Amino acid sequence: MYVKRALFVNWGNLPHTEFELGAINLFSGGNGSGKTTAADAIQTVMTAAYDYLYSYNPGQDETTQRGRGGKVVRTLSSYILGCDDGSYARTDTTDGYIALHFAPTRGEKALPFTALVGARAHLDQAGLKPVARLDDLQFFILPDVALHLEGDLVVTEPDGSKRLIPLEQIQKRLTHKYGPDCVERYDAKKAYLKRLYGILRGKRDSVSEREAMHAARAFSRFMAYKPVRSINEFVATEILEKKDLGEAIRTVSETMKTIYRMEADARRLKDGIDLLQRTGQHCDQWIRQWIEDNTLDYALAHRRYLDDQQRYVEAKNTQQTLRARLKELAQEQENLTRSLKALDQERVTLKARRLGVQSLQERDRLESRRQALSQSFTQTTTRYMQQTRQIRLAVSAAEQLLKLSAHLPDEPERQALLAALRHIPDMARQLPADAAQLVNEDWIGESDPAARVAQARQLQNALEAAVRPLHDRVAGEDSLRQKLYHVLVSRQHQLTRLDQQRQQREQDIERLERQHATYPPAVRQALEVLHKALPEADARVLCDYVDITEPEWQAAIEGYIGGARFGILVEPEYEAEAARLLRETLGRDNRARIVQGERAARDAARMTLDKDSIIHVMRFEHATARAWMTASFGNVLRVEGEEALRMTRRGITRNGLGSGGYSMWRCDLPDSELVFGRAARQRARAAREADLHRLLTQRQTLLDEIQALKQALEAADQLQPVPWADTLAELLELRAQLKDVEDSLALTESTDESGLDARLAELDQRHLTLNQSLENLHKEAGAVNRELETVTAACEQLDAQQNRALAIQEEREEALHQIARLWAGMDVDAQLEKAEQLARQSTAESLARQQQEARGRLSATVHEIERLVVATNPVLTGDDRLHYTPDYSDIRSRSFFADVCDLRRQVDILINRLKNNILVEKQAQISSYRESFSHAFVTNLCHQIYQAINEGKRTLENLNRELRHHRFGADRESFRFAWEWVPEFKAYWEFFEEVSQLPNLGEGQTLFNAELSDKARQVRDRLLDMLLAEDEQQALQELERISDYRNYRHYEIYKEPEGKEPIPLSEYGTGSGGQLETPAYIIRAAAITSAFRFDEGDSHLRMVLVDEAFSKMDEYRSREVIEYLTDTLGLQLIFIMPSSKSGPFMDLVSNQFVFSKVPSETPVGQLHTRVLVDRQVLDPDKVRALWEQERRSLRQQFALDFMDAFE
């Protein structure tokens, strides 16, 4: 395909014009006249001004669009605005167009078409220097359209003025004129280039991006002049296409550095987790030591209480012994007193005989009678007074039973009892104030004894009537009193159950206050076993690491999951051992579950969750919890309403219905049983607090009832039958008899006396002896009394001391209970039992020594905790740091213990978050990045470099096949490429080859664990070291050098004259510089025909553009190259040459365009010059004839001048 026409609108300082091009076209003119400007327009259409493909003004060494040494390079926007030496022909926003119309040559079947590029630019004058800015860029392919300047890009107004079609209207105008099928617009440069080089090959679609970019780059390279300084460099840079792997290297390097950073972060995390675990271990150790210290405190208090109790018991025993001795002494005194009394009686009798008084016998009889009656009266009075107190207690009990009648069992006996009880208070009002008042009254003269006995008899009968239904059994059934006792026992049992529930609720609330869920007993037992026997398994409960993000679904989700919420999470390698341990330790009844975390993670990774899965409203703080929940309940869906649930395999509704197993059921839970998340625990805490308040209210009501029942039972026990009326009658009878005896004694006279001196003397001596013995007994009793007083005082002191010790013991016990509230893992009962056993087996001194040793360990552990916290915090970041600022003034204080407990909980939370979430995710990311890196490294580097090395070889081999058919010059020269390995790079090639042939790479195998040879491993490690190098710039340069496949071989070009030995061009340096330029053009021509795919199909781009052509070659060789390009290869040639050097080639040129820059009378924008173009169509034959005629004329003139010199 030749370019038949080129259109320029607002391009540089060229006028709006069309160039009709021929087979050989020459752009000539003076320096700066605009020759290269026109060539750059053609280059723009062919390369889309794509970075690294094009190079404006290449003949002036502007071989890059990146300015060098401060030089301002030409740009597309500067061309649109007509920039010349920093001034602009168009300073307003300007639209510009350039277009090439292609037509097929002989033998080509492709349709003609036009490639159009439209651009809009403006001048940015905000800075110190005005800068041209590109606003818009559009590309068009117009199949079967021959675009013209007039009518297509520029229209003539009725007044004769010219108007440019604005860029935003050009598509619409062309579509309207040529039809939508003939207008293809492209906004992306790559898409345009793929279509351009596709239509150039006669295709109806695009070619590959690689082919298009290669063709555009080859076109641009052919245009740019570069001197051949080295054959190796020429082949590497001009012939072989550079594979830009810089971005791939940077991507791979960044990925590797990311892996390195992540591994460093993972190591830092592991170090932090290790420090946290050690901190947690020391916290646990300190907590155990603190609990041990407080347990020893309790044991010591209990030991001292036991000691005080022992001393008190011993004092009480002494007191009882002394009291027994006093009683014995009192008995002996009584015996002596009786003996003295009998002795006195005998003395009185003897004295009476001695006096011979007969009346004394009667008096003695009456006196004896009086004494007997007095003694009986005293005893009866005592019994009567006791019965009176009993009767009053019975009356009070009757009144109490009446008040508590509502609490009596509703039995038939109850009515009879109440009927009898109602009369008792009225009868009791007739009783005297006290028994002494009744006894001391004059029963004969002032009262009626019979009436009093009758009243007493009524009260006694009423009490007996009340006792019978209360205490008697009827038909073998329990009495009312026994039934009352049974009710009391039942209420006490209820109180015990309520207390158990209350304690459980209090413990639950304490756990919830510390943001811990309440576990079922089986789970608590399992955790205790695992923490004790398998601490390295790091046992945790699943529910602590799950939260619900939408509260309205919480009750239904938790109810659906049910008891599985309390699954136990352990480290994967301990799952089997933990399950076996629980089975062997806890027996058949314990149903605690060990989660299959590793299996769940594999299954979860293969699952695709529905958008309505319950997992989407759940948040996890443990990777295993997420995996298990996903694998187990990921297919449970949230649906709206029962109708939707009816057709859902596994699902839930907001109102707490669930489906599964082809059935539907209610699955919501009350707030008190919710465990997922902080909010749920707060709701559960509120529910449990309300439940606790209800239990406390019930307990108080039950306590009141139990108190009333106890009072009723006590009253029932006090309500007993008392023979008070019988005793009263007996007492009155004795009083009457005593009165009669005393009256008889009053009438007796005693006037007789007799003497038995000897007997009386003996009795007197005995009387004296007994008195002495009695006095001795009194003295001993006094001493015992004094000792008893001392012992009693000691008892009181020891009792107080014992009470103080008991109070201290109770304080220490309460301290242990307080510890349990601060640290849920402590078993108070076990510690109390341990302490009491220790107290029984040890002395107070031994316990004090143990406590001193324990406190020493406390101090040492505290210092270690502080050291670990200081070491841990720098390893952690941000909010992950430990907050630990205790008051060290008293490390045994409860506040210090609370701080350590809080630190332990912080540590546990952080370990879980870092180990089971962040580290797991980071390790998964590292694994993913390793796979990505391995894939990228192998695919983007190893495979690409390996393939590029092989493709480079194939490229040279194809060019050799192409060049084999081309002979050049009089010597019939041909050219071929040769190459050999560079030793430094061969090791890399062998590594890439070995990696490319690994069979399992990418299928679970990465570059890090692949089985490579020792040599390949060394190369791999060297490359990885480069990717991780701190000097990134140097490392990237080295990697780019290694990734450039052109460096792997040393290249040579051999010139092979027909019939002669090949000559390496690297050694062909004896002639002029042009000697290498000729082969260079021949080889470049071969390269461009390869890039344009001359060997495929019948239609191709056959136009080449050369700037500052043939500057190093003489006229003869230049003509040979032009003829080779045009005649041999059939290429359309556009070359640029100053007018001063173009004369010898005029006989070859079909079309010449002469550019001239001339002054302008009227300024063109900021310029005072304009460019004129003279378009010339030449007849080569006539030009050649003129040249021949001129030659002959000059030759003759030289001959004449030569002859004149001899004359």
C-alpha cells in the first residue's frame, strides 16, 4: 500500500495543503524550512505518537521524546499550535488534522483507505514559559474513502472564507458524507494502531497488539538516522526489538519486596506473639502466686483460728472442771450441813430429855410436820411457778400461731386448732401479773380458791384442746406440726435452689462484665482439662470470636446454630489429641466438641457464599471460627417471611423461624442466652440482671415465709399441755395444811428440860469438828471460785480472740471470693478446701514462712512482667500495644491484682487477634503472594526472557533467509547474521530453560520450593537478592540488563561477496564511514519488510520514510541503496535532504516538495515568517537527459580549459 495523498491542516507552519505522492518522493529545502515537520506528520499517523515508538525530528539526533540537556523537544501539541523557536503561530485553542490516503499497488487486493488524526491543543501561559497543552486526540480509519482537504476538513463559506471543521463535529460530518460503515473512530492509540496495520494488510479487523507495535516501531526506526558505531550494538538495537520488561521487573520486585516486608511483619508478629505468650505465662504465674498468697493468708488465718479455738476449748474444759469441783464442794458442804443439822437435832433432843419436858414431843411432831409441809409447799410452789411460765409461753405461742395462721398447712385439723386458739388470749387475761403475787395472797380470807382453780382449769383445758389437733396423728398421717415442718423443709430446699440459681446468675453477670460468654458446664470442664493437660493447644471457645452485625437477625442465627456455638477451637495439630484427651478424661456424658479447623478451612475455601448467607452479617475475630462457621452454616440463608422459608433448604427469618432437613421450626433464643458479640453479651447481661432481681425478690419472699414458718414451728413446739390447774389445787391444799400446823404449834408450850452431859459433850465435840471441816470447804470453794473467775475471764478473752480470728478468717475467705470475681478461672471451693487441709497439717509458723517465700516469688514475677511488657510494646504497633500502668506501691493490693488480670486479658485478646486473625491472614497473603510472585517471576521474567532469547534467534534466522535472496552492488554482495553466547549470560539462560521445563510449577509448587539443580538455585538466589537489594536503582538496572535478551549473545554481520570469503563487518573498518552505512540500510530494509510481514498475504505497507538520508554515503552508494529500496524491494520512498545535496538524485525522484521559509508582511500569530511549499512532479527520463547533456557540456568545457593551459 502506497501513500497517494497527505493532508495537513494546522500542522506546524505548513499551509493547509495536500501532497500528491509518487514512488520516490523528496522533501528538500533549506535548514528549518519545514521538511521534517511534514515528515513528522507522516510519522504521527503511522505511530499515533505513542510513547517510545515515535521520535520527532530524528535527523537532528532527537531520537527520544525526553529532552536532553535542557533541550526543548517537539511535541504533537506544539506542532498543532505552530511552534517555531519558542513562538507560536496559533495562540488560541486550535484544532489540527493530518491524514494519509493509502491505495493498493499492483497485485494488492486491499481497499484504499484514509488514516486521519485530529488533535486540539491550547497554549498554557500560566508559567514563566508558555507551554503547548494537548486537549483532545482522535484517530479515524476511513475504509474506501479518499479524503480531500476541501469539502472534508475545510469548507468554503458563501462569502468565500475558509472554515475548519471543529474536532467535535468531524465524525458526524464524515459519517453523514461517507456513511457509518466508512468511519471508524478510535480514542485509544493501541486500538488505532492495531486497526491501521490490520487494514494495511487487507484485513477487516485488527492485528495483534504486538504486531502493530512492532511494525510502528520498525517504521520509526527506519526513519531515524543513527550512525553505526558497533555491529553488535547495531544488531541489538536496530535489528532486534527490545522487550520492555521494566514494568514486569518492577512488579516482580515490588511483589518480592512485599513478600519480604510481609514475612518481616510476620516474623515481627511471631516475635510479638512469643513475647505476648511469655507475658501471659508470667501473668498466669503471678496470678497463681497471688492466689496462692491469698490462699496461704486464709490458711494462716484458719490455722490461727483453730489455735485460738483450741486454747478456748482448753480454757472451757478447765472452767468446766473447776465448776464441777465447785459442785462437788457444794455437795460436800450440803452433806456436812445436813450432818450438822442432824447433830443439832440430836443435841436438842438430848437437851430436852435432860430437862424432862414432855410437851416437847408434841411440839417436835408438829415441827416435823410443819417442815415437811413447808418443803412440799416450796417444791410445789417452784413447780407451779415453772408451769406458770410454761403456761405464759403456751399462751404467747397460741397468740403467735393465730398471727401466723395463714402459713399453716390447709388441713382439716387447721380449723379445730384455730377455733381452740381464739379463746386462749381472753382466758389468759385473768392470770395474775406473776406467780409470786398468786402465791403470797391470803387464799383463805381474801379470795375464793375454788374459783381460781376453776379458771385455771378452763385455760388448761383450752390449751389441751389446741394441742390435740396440732400434735396428734390422725389415721396414721402426720400431725399438723409435722406437716408444718415438712412445708418448712420444702421452702428451705427451694431457698437452696434459688441460692444456687442466684450464685450462677451472679457468676454469669461477672463473666459478662468482663465480656466473657457463659459456657455450658460440659464446655467449662473441657476447658479446664485442656488448659491443664494441653496448654499448647491454646483452647478457646468459638462463641467468643463471633459477632452479629445486624442485631435483628441475632436471636434467629444463634438459635439455629444452637449448642454448636460453644465448639472448642484448638491449634490444628492438636485437634486429634484434644478430642482423645476429652474422651479419656471426661467420660461418656461430656459432649464438648473440638472443632475440625483445618478441614473446615479447606472446605470453606471451596465454597461460594450466596449473597443472603448468614455469614455476611457475621464478623469474626478468629480465622478458624470464620472457616468453621462458613463450612458449617455458610449455606443457611436469610429470607423474608414464611413463604420464602418454605422453599428454602436451610434458612432463617427475622422473627426466629428456621428450616432444614425438610422441616421448619422456631429457632430464636431469649436475650439471656445470646453469646455472639459485645452487644449480645450486654443484652444477656441485662436479661440476667433482670433475672437476678427476680430471683432476689423471690428469695426475699421465700425468706420471709421461712421465717414465719420457723416462728410457727417454734410456737407449735411451745404449745404443750401443762397441768397448771392441778398444781394450783395441790398448792392451795398444802397452804391450808401448813396453816393448820402452824396454828397448833402456836398453842404448844415448852417448859421441860433434862440433861445428858456426856452425850452432849461428845456431840459438841463432833459439832466443832464438822464446823471446822465446813470452814475448810468454804476456804477451798473460795480458792476454786477465784481460779474460776480467772479462767472465766480467760475464756471471755479467748472467746473474743477466737471471734476476731474467725472474723479475719472470714475476711480472707471473702478476699478469695473477690479474687474469683476478678479472675473467673479460680475455683474458690477448691482453694478453700486446699487451704483448710494445709492449715490442719501445718503450724502457723510454717505457714508464715511459706507465705514469706510466696511473696518473694511475687516480687520476682512482677519485675519479669514489667520487663516483658517493655520488650513487647515496641514490637507491636498502634492500638495493639499493652496498656499497663499499675501502682507498684503495694503489689499485694486488689487493684494491682486487677491490673495484672486486665493485662492477662489484654494479652489473650491480642494473641488471638494477632495469631488467629492477622497472622493467619498474613500467612495466607504471603502464600498467595509467593504463588503470585512465582507465577509472575516465571511468566513475566523467566518464560518471557527465555522465549525472547529464542525469538531473537528466530528473528535473525528469518532475516538470514530473507537476505539470502538479496544481492547488492557490482560484487553481488549478500549479508548474513551470526551470533554466539556471552558466557556471563549463558548461566541465566540455562536457569530460565530449567525453570520453563518444570512440570509441576504453579500446581502447589512455587519457585521457592521447586526442585532445582545447585547451579539453578544459585542463580535463583542471586536474582532474588537483586529483587530485595536496598539500592533499588542499581538493582533494577542490573535486572533490566539481565532481562534484555539482546545481551545474551554477541552478534556479527558477515558480508559475503559472490565467490569470495565472508568478511565480518566488525573488522570492516579500513574504509570510510559509509562502508558500514550501506549494509546497515540493506539490513534495516530486510528488518522492515519482516516487520511489515511481506511474506504473509498480498497487501502490505510499502512506504518508508528516511530523514537526513545517506549523509555518510557517497553518491554512487546512495543511488544503489535507493534503487535497492525502490526497485528491488518495491518500496515507496520518502526521503528528506537539503536542496544543496539533492541534485545528484533528481533523476530518481518522481515527486519533489521544496520547502521555503520566507518573511511575512503580516504577523502569523507570534511569528513573522511563513512556510511555502513548491510541489513538483518530475519526469525521471527528461531529468536524466538534462543531467547527461550538462555532463557532456561540462566535460567539453574542462577539455578546452585543459588544452588552453598548454598553449
